[in-house]
Amino acid sequence: MAHYILEPFKIKSVEAMPVTTRDARVQFMREAGYNIFHLPSRAVTIDFLTDSGTSAMSDHQWAGIMEGDEAYAGSRNYYHLRDVVKDIFGFDLFVPTHQGRGAEQVLFSIVTGPGKTIPNNTHFDTTRANIEARGAAARDLVIPEGLAPTNRHPFKGNMDVAALEKLIQQVGVANIPLAMTTITNNAVGGQPVSIANIRATKELLARYQIPFYIDACRYAENCYFIQQREPGYRDKSIKEIARELFSYADGFTMSAKKDGLVNIGGLLATRDPALFEQIQNRLILTEGFPTYGGLARRDLEALARGLVEATDEKYLAYRTGQVAYLAERLLESGVPIVEPPGGHAVFLDAKRFLPHIPQTQFPAQALTVALYLEGGIRAVEIGGVMFAQKDAATGNVTYPMLELVRLAIPRRVYTQSHLDYVAEVITKVYETRESVRGLKMVYEQARLRHFTARFVSTN
Ligand code: P61
């Protein structure tokens, strides 16, 4: 039997949850063009679209909202955030941004351009898009185990350091303004990266004098996995692990909507004073003055408090335990998932779930539709819709290795009985999987097409 870790909090405020009929869901889905991004939230019972910006804030964070000092420059909330960033990450030079892609936009508009290449263990879609939008190339270099859904490697998110060295030699140091590692590695299943791998990546990059940046949105979950799984870290606190991990970085971007436990916000930090000057100038142009960076000052206070709360081990044990519980329940029913589960989400393996649907008919997208129709659950496709690459010259489409459906669990929002309901709905869909049909895409945009694409059923 799957084991559930007690929630380390009580509920002080509740929000009504929409419950719909199957007929209503069929209608909603048709109107949404079989794309869950077009569903109004009033049509969704359990919303697992994302763990980003969907957390429940604590009473302490809400109290901080009331203590917002809405000064344009030099707000006391900014100084509080500055102290917390220094304490957890060890960085002096940082700016807040409105969210993760705000940080990406500012950084990449300065360092990338045509002919440049940015390597990463795996870029998430907005990171890739922000690089490609500037004519640069985004390269994914995760270890092979990361792409094998049932391989139980403890750090499946790791960078393939040998492949990184090969890439550097191929494209040349001058064309790589920086290299990144994303923790946890979202696109391959929320899989952690070991501190040994971070250290090895840093050592290699230092030899070539290439700066090393971390995409840090789920850094606390990653540090918890290091504590639990990596030899030598069991007795270290999350903060100690974070301080060591970030000591190898020359900078980081962070969507604070994840392990910042806030509904909006981001961070961009660097150790390079000359680059920091450019960052501040660019920030003023697009986000805001450096002591607020596109956020209300009350948001900075909530973030300063959220960052600290996310390093609490009781919270992280519950958080990763909740994800593991749902994964365990699904495995007990024979449902194919990415193993072991990651830190923020359970990923269904749509290739094994729906082997009768070819990749040209978007099996993972078809599965998200089926989950919604069966139980009002909104999950997100991470497969061919999001990541297929079309060759501009030949029109040939290359599909990604993995066709996944991500059930991203918002932090501190759902209880054990919600997860039990989800497990029952998915088991039912699995038992009747032969009836699920593929989809045909009838509308798409050139970039980030998954947000707006529309489909029809191949029925
Ligand atoms: C997510 F459906 N992630 O996982 P921003 N880096 C990484 C992320 O995971 C990430 C960002 C940078 C989201 C939100 C999301 O197609 C989608 O604060 C590793 O969202 O700008 C965001 O941070 C960007 C959901 C993003 C999507 C794109 O759910």
C-alpha cells in the first residue's frame, strides 16, 4: 500500500472546487479545440496543469502582503528579499523579475544572438523559446538514463558532461556565452541533478572559461533529493546543500512561482559586475526598477518568506512524498509512469499508455483529453505538441523521444483524498484505453504552439 506523509499544515481558508457532468465536459472540451489551455478554470475539478504560481501561501506570507512598502525605489521588502537571496544562494548581485521568463528574457537578450549556442541538461519550453527567438541554438544534453522512462537512476536529470565537452569542441568556446543546468530537470520528469554532476559541469566549463548558470525554479526539491539520495549529504540541511550547490554557479535564473511559494515572481542573479550593469539597464527597459523588477513590493515580501518556508525539511518531505504517493498508487494499478517520480509531478508515459496511437496523432495530447473527459482533471502534454521540431527548409517533423502527460501538483493545495480521486480516474481511463482516439492538429502558431493549438478527433 502506498504511504502518505501527513500534511505539515492545517487549512485556514478554503476555495470551492468546480464539479461538472460528463456532458458538460464533452461540450467544454469541444469548445476548447481539445486543448486544455483553452478551458476556463470553472470547468476544471482538479487542476494539475502546473505547479507554477498555483501554490497556497501561508498565513505568514499573507501577513507579509499587508506589510508591503510600496516605495518605487528602496522598499524595505526589497532589502528583506536581498538578505534571503544572500543567505540561501550566496549571491550579492540579483534583481527581481515578474516571473522566470522575465529573467530569461533579460539575460538572453544580452548574451545570445545568431550563431550562439546555449547548452542545458534540458531546456524547458520558455527557455528554449527565449533563446531561439534571438536566433541562437538551444541544445539539450541530459544523460541517456533521463530519456528512459523506467530507468530508476537516482539523478536522471543530470547533464551528460562528456557530451557537453564534445559540443564545446564542435561549436567553439566563443559561441557559447554560457551553459545552464535546470534543477530539477522539468522536461524529463522533474528529475533531480546530483551535486557531483553540478560540480563536474562547473569544472569542465571553468576549463573553457564558460560561465555556468542554473535554472533554479525547483532548487529546494532538488536539494531535498540530494539530501536523501547522494552519499555524504544526509546530515546536511537544505540550506547548507543549496549554499554548496550555488557556490558552483556563476549566476541563476529562477521562476519563483515554484519553490518561491508565490503566485508571481522571479529572480536573476550573477557574479559578473559588468553583466549586472547591463542586466539592470535592460531590466529598467522591460521589467521595472531594480528594487522591484516588475512586482508589487508586497510580492517581494511574500517571496522572501516563501523562499525560507520552501527550505523546511518537513514541508519538502510532505511535498515530494505526496508526489511519490500518487505515483505509487498508479503503479499499483499498472499505469505506466516515469520512474522514479520527480519532485513536482507524476508523468504518465503516453507511448506505453496508448500504444495504438502513433506520434503523428499526439498520444500525450489525446491522453490529456481523456483524463479531462473522465474526471475533470486538467494535466498538460509534454510531447510532440510542445517539442516536435519542424525543419524550415524541408518541412520534415522530428518528434521528441518522450510522449508524456504531466500531472503537476500545486504546492500545499490538494489533500490525500484529492489524490485518491485522481488515481481512480486515471485507473479507469487506463482500463478503457483502447477507446481513446488520436488527434489531428488543425491550428498552430510558429512558437510555443501548445498554448494555442486546436485539434479535432481522428474518430
Ligand atoms: C511549468 F505549460 N514552468 O513547469 P515562468 N524554467 C523552468 C520552468 O519549469 C519554467 C520556466 C523556466 C512552468 C510554467 C509553464 O508551456 C508552459 O515563471 C524549468 O513560467 O516564466 C516554467 O518560468 C519559466 C507552463 C511554462 C507551461 C510553460 O508549468
